[in-house]
Amino acid sequence: MKNYAELWIGYGKRTRTKGTDCLKKIRLSGVPGSDRVLRSAVKELQTGLQSMLEITPEITFGAAEEQPPAQSGAQILDRETVRVSLEGEGLTISSKSGAGIFYGVCDVLRTVACEGDIRETYAAGKTLRPSNPLRMLNHWDNMDGSIERGYSGKSFFYVDNEIVLDERTVDYARLIASVGINAVVINNVNVKDAASYMITDRYFEKLARLGEIFADYGIRLFLSLNYASTIEIGGLRSADPLDEEVIAWWKDKMAEVFTKIPTLRGFLVKADSEGRPGPFTYGRTQADGANMLADIAKEYGGIIIWRCFVYNCRQDWRDRKTDRARAGYDNFKPMDGDYHDNVILQIKNGPMDFQIREPVSPLLGGLTKTNQMLEVQIAQEYTGHQIDVCYLIPEFREILGFHTFCCQGPDTVADIISGETFGSRYSGIAAVTNTGNDFNWTGNYLAGANLFGFGRLAFDTSLSSEQIAEEFVRMTLSQEDEVVRTILEILLPSREIYERYTSPLGIGWMVQPATHYGCSVDGYEYDRWGTYHRADHLGIGVDRTDKGTGYALQYHEPNASVYNSPEKCPDELVLFFHHLPYTHVLHSGKTVIQHIYDTHFEGYEEAQQLAAKWESLKGRVDEEVFENVRERFERQLANAREWCDQVNSYFYRKSGIPDEKGRQIW
Ligand code: GCU
């Protein structure tokens, strides 16, 4: 018995799946029989069908020739597309790559697990074409075993500065590949201490083996890189990207690393960000830094993913000119087009930092000549630490569906990161992941829906939040319709409920500094991080209009005009863009202050209702899972109560305006 949950690859017995006779004969075609991912696909198919249905399929193969590795996003998409169809008595799964076959197999296993009708599902043939070339997870795991912003135990990759490879590593690869993930960065973006030595002899052997495990499941291995490696491990004086000595050092280093870890596909770099070193130190641009590494990595087919999280983190709260929200665009837009074609800029979904509600970053669609990738966070840093239930897929869908108006044609974030809008060489989506070595991988069992959901959505951005949640529940928790319905009623509204009892109308922050869990309205108000709500006795919000910091004008029209106007700006973002009196009337017809009171009382009540729904499942889901989530709900309720009380009291005292419904405010 494993000491951890198998989540959606547990494959328990299924009795209600229909049309299963066609699963006895399965033909896998289009890929050479020697393909390593094809072998994994066969194993997965056998395991899944045997344990869910007690079917031992007769598997045949169609011959094909080996193809060289993909050299662009378009090639990745072409290779990883798969078609599943009924042919004769059996099922045929065909793709140009083993990875494609693996995704086809997992689609079939998912249909079985969700007790669908196999014949009906594949009767007309079903083509699965990934929406995004790179579908990536970013681990913020440190080599001492801790995880930055980790809420589900310790790292399962590292113990005491050593890399651990065991059965769990393989199951991890199976889990994430089965939902379509094809790339993983295995170490924290803040590369320090032992992690700086990942690109040395000390770790090559284990990293090579880890890369092989991933490669068996079509997962590309990436490492976070210390920009100042030349100084920290190379003994040079400089990390200037134009310095000959620095360049020569990197040439040797890359040659060594890519040879010793043959499956390595590239690096993720956090430079000039929150105290990390970078090219700014030497008066060079972000493009200088990224291009230097990319030019050297190119020889090995390597990619440099460069983060855009660059801002002044030493601000004075009195300074109203500097606006952290502007920083990404200001730092990266001027060099649009200068980045070489194996550089991808990785852009956080919002201009600040993964708050429960932010506008979409204006860099997405602002950059038109640069490969770009969206970064979201399923680690619930600001969204409840995997204590509070917060199903994030509805938020991600909003982001993906956002019209940037960057062109006449396909202009949503989903279009841009798929590579379609600008025909980018590389593009995709990454999530800061929420896993750890807890028995259920994600702390709160229900947070598993975000891991599952991120993969599913990254693979197919047209899927609905409901479908994804329902698949997760049916595959991992229960097949009983009523139980499924109840859990969906918990997951689906959970993000908006969390938003209601925390910070209002897009203003964000108001969290406990450092930990980012729990309420502290002024916690970041006088700090250096550029995270202010600017509340006084008259009003609240940050003026980011043309009269304020001008941030709203970083968007294309008509978004710029909409955000620039307090009348047109959507309610949920109005305090992000405007400083408004408490008596300002929102589109909802409520004043700002009444909105604050109402949402906080409602949010807390709704959290109680969610907890009660979970309570009703006692005896109907696995006992360990039930207790795990029940205990989290207890803490969520305490948290929601605290937020509600603190926020309401704070704004009552600031504004002097009472709640029109006369509820208890301390
Ligand atoms: C946030 C987070 C940090 C992290 C940083 C990043 O600021 O709190 O822990 O390092 O984002 O994305 O680099």
C-alpha cells in the first residue's frame, strides 16, 4: 500500500461505464514501437483497464518512423495531437508521438473512470489537439526540502540537499502527464545555496535520471538558474552579459550541463527581481541577459524562459508616482522584438502578484514581437493556503478569455499563449504548483482540483470549469451522483466566496505580511513592496488613471478607456484603478462601503454553507479524505470570520458610515 493517494490514477472498479466491448482490441498507430512514451502509454492502458474494468486489451501497433525532437511550438502541437476513433470492433488511437498516444489513452481512461459511454464518445472519432505548446508546472521547491509558498508538506524532490528518486517520482510524472502537462521546472525561481550547484557535477547523475523518468511520460525537464552563477559558483567577478569572460564561462557550462543531462530542455530565470541578481547591475537590459544565455543554449536546442516579475521592491508609501503595477510593461515593452527566438517571456497573469482579483497584465497583448507565456499560481499563496477551499479554474478561464484588443483577429490571452495570434515560435502556460509530500499531494484534498484542473485547462482551454471539476470528483472522490453534485456545489462558487470575505473590489493585499494568510488591512500599507490600498476617512483605492499613475493607459483600446473611467470600469476591479469615496455608487446600485459590508457578511455565511455541505458527506467519501477537508473547513471558517470582522470594523471606523442593515460590527 502506498503512503500517498493516487488521486486520478487510482483506477478503482467501475461498473456503470457503457460500450466497453470496443476496449478489448486497441490499435496504437503512427509512432515507432521503440518510442519510450508509447511504452508508458501501453502500461497505463493495461493498468487502467485491468483495474477499472478487468479488461486485458489486445494491443496492436502500426509502424512509423522516428522523428527528431520538435523545434517549435507549432511542431509540438502537431506531434502531440491525437485521434481516438472506433474502427471495426476496436478502438484506434493515432498520433505522431508517444506523448500524443499517452494523452489519447488517458482520455479513454478518463471516460471509463467517469462512467461515460465509450462507443458513443468515440463513434464519430475524437481529435484532441493541445491548446498550448508548453504546459508547464513551476516548482518552488528548495533543496533543503522546504517549499517556498508550499502548503502541502515538504518537497518530494529533495531531502537535505539531495535529490530523491523513488516510486513517488514516477507516480508524479504519471499524474501530471495524464492531464497533459509536458514540462516541469523542478526548483524554486529563487536559486540560492545548494540549488546554485544544480548545474555542477554534484547533481548531474540524479538529474539525468530524473530527466529520464520525465521523458518516459513526455515531460520536458527545466531548471531554474541563478543568473549570477558566474560569480557564485564560477569564481568570476562579474555576471555582466556582455563580458567576454562571462560568456566564455557560460559556453563551457552549458556544454557540460546539456551533455550530462541529455533530456534537459532549458532554464527559467528570475533576474533583477526581489533581490535576485540580474543584468541591471551592469547597466544592461533584460534582453541582454536573456539573449546571452539563449544564444549559448541554442546549440543544444535549449530554451530560456525569462520572468517579467521585475519591479521596484524598495518603494516608499508616500511615493505616489511609482506604481508597481506599471513595472512589468515599463521594463519589458520597450525591448519588444529584441528577444531572440528561443527566449520566452513568462508573465504573471496580473500586474501585481496572484491576488484573488487583478486585471490581466497589459504585457499580454502588449508584447507583439516576443514569445510569451502566461504564469498563474495554483499554490494558494494569497488564496487560502490550501486551507480555504478555492477552486481557481473559473479565474483562469476569465484570464484566458480576456480580449486584449492587440489585433483585429484572435486577441484573447488564450489565443496569444497558444501561439496563434503572433505565430510565436514558442509559447504556453505555466503554474506555480501546489504539490508537496502530504499523503494527498496538495494539503487540502480539494486543492487537487486545481492541479488536475490546471493541466486539463492548459491542454484544452475550451473546457468548462464545471466539466473539469466534475471529472476530478468522479475520478478521485465518488461516482455517486448526489455526492458529486454536492462537491461541485462546494468547488464551483468557492473562488467568489473567498473573494467576498477577503479584500474588496480588486484592491488586493490586506493580508498578513510575509505569510500571506489571514487578514491585516494595513499589513502592507506602509511597507516597501508597492502594495497600497490608500484608504483614508474619505475613500479607498489607487488612482491608476491618466490623472494618477497612468497604468490604465498601458492597455489597448477600448480596455484603456474602460479601465480609465470609474463609470465604465467593472465593479470587481474598480478600486484597483480608482480612488473613490465610500459613498460612490457601483454598477450594482450599492455604495462602496455597503458593498464592503455586504460581501463580507455574505462571504462568511457562504463559507459556513460550504462547510455544512461537506459535513453532509460524512460516510459517503473516504474517511481520511473527509477528515482532511473537514479539519480545513474548521480553519477556513475561523479565517473567514476574522476577515469579515477586521475588514468591516476597519472601514466602519475609517468611514464613520454605519451598515444600513445594522449588523454587528465590532
Ligand atoms: C511572490 C512570492 C515570492 C516569490 C515571488 C516570485 O512575491 O511571495 O515568494 O518568490 O512572488 O514570483 O518570484
